[in-house]
Amino acid sequence: SSDLLLLGIPYGNSRRFDFEVRLLTLGGECAALEKIAELGLDEKEKLTKAEQMLVDLAYLSEQLDIIGIAQDKLTPQLLLDNLATDDYVLITQAIADLRKKHIDAGESQSKVEAE
């Protein structure tokens, strides 16, 4: 199911608003760690606020699809430069809701199996 960004991300000649989220998998976590290493942020002792946000966005980019932007173009830097704070909050909330939905489904499945 796709949701809509409030302000969208400029890309090409238009703004992209449709997005979908997914849960972070082990493969996604590895891909995020590779992006962090490519940015040279894995070896730094103290990160600036922008660098810390790039780390967070590396993980976010592995849980996010923006319709109309190829996955390999959806880089932490693109998000840092173009994602509005309101939309960042919206996306992280959508991921939290998805996690809760899956956890609740698992708990209700456990109850059914216990009966």
C-alpha cells in the first residue's frame, strides 16, 4: 500500500509524492552498512549532525521506495538534500506503524496457536 508525502521529493522535472515502506531485513541492514562505509562514516569517531543523519538515512533508504525514483538513485545524500522534515517524520511513522502491525499480527497468531 502506498502513502503520500506532504511536500514530495524533487526529482527530474517533477516532485515525487508516492512512497511505500517495508521492514528492514538483514540484507537491507548489510546494504545500509555498505552505504555508510562508502561515505567513509564507519571509521569516524565523532560524526557531525549531518553525518549522523546520513547514517540514519542509509538505513531509511533500505526501507523506502519512492515511486518514480530508481532504488539505486535513492541515496542517503539525495534524501538529505531533498527530503523535508515533515516527510521524514511521516516516513518514519509509517515504518513504525508497519512494524507494530507485524508484531500485533504475530501476537494474535501466537494466541490462536496457544488455544
